[in-house]
Amino acid sequence: MARALIEALNLEVHYGGITAVKGISFAVEEGELVCLIGANGAGKTSTLKALARMIPSSGEIHYRDDRLDRLPSHALIGKGLALVPEGRGIFTRLTVAENLAMGAYHRNDKGEIGADLERIYAMLPRLAERRDQVAGTLSGGEQQMLAIGRALMGRPQLLLLDEPSMGLAPLMVDKIFEVIRTVAAQGVTILLVEQNARLALQTCTRGYVMESGRITLADTSAHLLADPRVRAAYLGE
Amino acid sequence: MDILLQQIINGLTTGSVYAIVALGYTMVYGVIQLINFAHGEVVMIGAMVAFSVIMAVVGMGLPLPPVVIVLGGVLAAIPVCMAIGYLLERVAYRPLRHAPRLAPLITAIGMSIVLQHLALLIWGRDPRAFPQIMENTSHAIGGAAISSVQIAIILLSVAMMAGLTWFVYRTKFGIAIRATAEDVRVAALMGVDANRVIAVTFVIAAALGAVAGVMVGTYYGIAHYTMGFILGLKAFSAAVLGGIGNLAGAMLGGILLGLVEALGAGYIGEFTDLCQWPVARDLLAERCMADGHVVLFGSNYQDVFAFLVLILVLVFRPSGLLGERVSERA
């Protein structure tokens, strides 16, 4: 078994007096597509934000030979970690092209950046059509595409996706998940947080189930899809 | 003489200076939503440093062309102001980055007082007169006059505005500044070090302020340790008029405010001359006969217009002419 690309040990997140994440441990190995499912408020987003150092946390976060919990947020992309935040987090006042340029902000290989940009425009043609448009005028689905494209411009080895299906029409959700599978097939390791448990488990190879700040189940997607507890709580059966 | 054209020329000159100073306020506000009330003082120190350098060079009696001497003053003022801008951010504002909004605002006013009194200690309490070394030739245009200093101020301001616009909209770091202004935490995910962006913003604002300070000094021929206060307030009003946080707004607001002020000062005497109104003329018949004019407000009310504009904007369009969102922040 390959060694873990990222591993969290006893991760805890506090907001004031509330503990949103209560000492969880998990790992994602190189090349895996892993999902983290659970109800609203289970602590999934807090977990991703802690990994990306957007909020303070305790416990250890190992990423290759680094301790992420000792790094500032802006140092992570240089290490190969990108997060597509909840609510997409695109820069609405910047153009599509400028948003994508921001994704490559830490890179200095101009020629390669241009090639990556063309690749992303080829994969997400809607972005190419709207490259000079202010990003705030895009539809929700297009904004999600842009957020993913922008993260890919950083050439991440690990991509953290926070609720990419949120607020999107079913057709758009299918498209977004198709993109996610394509990116995973290209060798990018993905940790996906999703409320749409069925879709997430059908896409990922492995999954963690979070409930009020704790990981309650960890198994392959096939087992989780068959698990009566998962079926009752998250698949509406 | 064409008074209207003359007032427009004067208004464009002071308006250009307001625009450059307003850019300093608006850039900093755009990135950290702080009104850097010490910015006017940075402008004042720019004028003072240039004054000292110009005096020293003139005192040495070097046979340099006046333009070179003034340019030397500018080139000395810029790094000094940049250093002050950096220190302000580093020492006064950064430690309060996550404090309640009122704390850095009060600190800004405090820093303004500190800088004023620092200037008082160094340059004294008397107004310092800039040596009149520039040959201020007047050029006639359409019944009005424009001086070479006015031409220089307008051209230099336009060049700086164009340069800043290019930097903010066309360079990688400029895009990062705009991204940080919109969402610091997401910009960090792209690898943008917010502290660096904020520091650079302060330094650029201070550099613009330094040049504005020298422009004001050479235009009015005078520098004083309190000059930054009123200038800063006016430029702040200009930034609010244009929509604070908006670069184009600061430029537009500055120019408009300069025009309003010049036209207001130019015509207020005429409009408030009571002898032209029939009712008042009858009441004041004796004095109107004797003096011809009984003027209620003279051009010394010039400073009122900036604040009148500020009040009107805050009442009727708080987001400013080009501002998109109404800000309820302190």
C-alpha cells in the first residue's frame, strides 16, 4: 500500500465554545479519490478548512514530509495542495481569465502556465467562451467550473473539494462530477466533501462518514453504499 | 479674462492632486477596509522632505536647472514616505488586523497626530516657503492662463493614474491585490501572502502621496506641518464621492471635487452678493449704493465645498458615484 499523501491525527476544530471537529484521524493515499460525507453541520467543511489552514485547529496534519499544521495558508499551494472552497470562492470582480491566472499565482513557468490554461479551456469550453467576462456574471455551475479550473491551474497533487454540487441543477451536477472523475483519472489525488452521499460514493473509491464532529464509519464506497446505517441515514432508503 | 475657464484650469490642477491623494485612501480601503487617516500626514511629510532637499541644493548653489532640483526633492520624498507607509502598516495596523474595526481607525488618527508632531519637531511651527526657483511661465489659452507648474501637475498626475491603473489591472501582482481585496482567505489559497500585498499597497499609496505632497508644495509655494490634515480630509471626501475602494472613483472624485471647489470659490461671492437680489437691495440700499456689493460669503469659504460634497454624498449616495456596494462599515 502506498504511503499516505495526507494524514490527519486527532484533528480538532473549535469555534468559540463549540467543538466542530472532535479529534478525528484519517488518511488519503496518493492517487486516491476519497470522499467525506455526512449531514449539514457534521464538521466536514471545518475539516477541509483546517487542512487548508484557513481556520486554526489542534492535532497533527502530515502532508508528505511537511506538517501542514505549522504552515500558513498561503504556503500550501506551493506544496501541491489546493482547495476549492465551499460556495466556490471565485473572485467575482475579476475576469474569468484573471481568476485562472490567480490559480497559477505561485508558479513562474510562464510557458507551462499558458499550456495548462489551454488544457483547462479545452476541458471546460464554457470558460474559454467567457474568458474576458467578469466572473460574477457567470451562472452557478460555470462558477463552480471556474473554481475547479482555477485550482487546477496551480497543478495540485492533492485537490480538496468542498460541496461542489451545492446549489446546482442536476444536469450541472453531472457535468461537475464528470470533470472530477477526469481530474482524478489524470492522477490528481482528491478528497471530496459532499452532502449528496449517493453521488459521492458512486464517484469515490473510499469514504468516511462524519457525524457531529466524529468519523463514525470508514470503508470502501461499495461497502458504505450497502451499509444499512448509511442507507437509512444518507441515502434515504 | 475668461473666469469660468480659469476656474476650470485651477480646479483641474487641485483636482489632480486630490485624485492622487484619494487613490492612496481608496487603495488601502479596498484591501483592508481601513481608512488610513494618517495618509494626509504622509503627503505633508513628502512636501517637507522635498522642501528640505530643495533648500539644501539651492543653498549649495549648484548650477542645476530648477526642474532637476525639484525632481531631486521628489526622488528624496518618495522613499522617505514609502518607509513611513510601510512602518505605519507594520507597527500600527498589522497588530490590529483582527481587532474590532474601531481600533485601527482610532490608531490611524493617533498615527496622524504622531506624524504631525514629528514634523513639528523637525520643521518647526512656521510655514516653510518653497524657494521660487521654477520659472512659472504663464501660457494663454482661450482667454485664461495656465502656468507651467499647473501643466506639470496635471500631466504628472495623469501619468501616475495611468501607471497605477496599468499596474493594478495588467500585472500579476496587481491582480493579486484585487483578488486579496475581494477575499483574503481565498487569495491565500492561491499562494498570495496577504501581509505582503497589504504592505505593498501601503507603500504604493505612500509613494503617490509623496509626489502629491511635492506638487502641493510647489503649487502653493508653502509647506506646513498641519497641511496634511485638511488636504487629507478633502482627498478622503473625494474618495467617498467616487466610491471608496474604487480606483476610477478616486480619480473621478478627485477631479470633480477640485472643479466644484474652484468653481464654488470663484462664484460664491457673485451669488451671495445681496445687492443683486431686489428684496435685499431695498433693505441694504445705503450700503449697496456706497460699496456696490454686500457679499455674504467670499472665496475664503473654499474649504466648505469639499465637506458639503461629502455630506451630500453620504446622505444621497453613500456608495459614491462608482461604488457598487453600500458599506455599513466604520
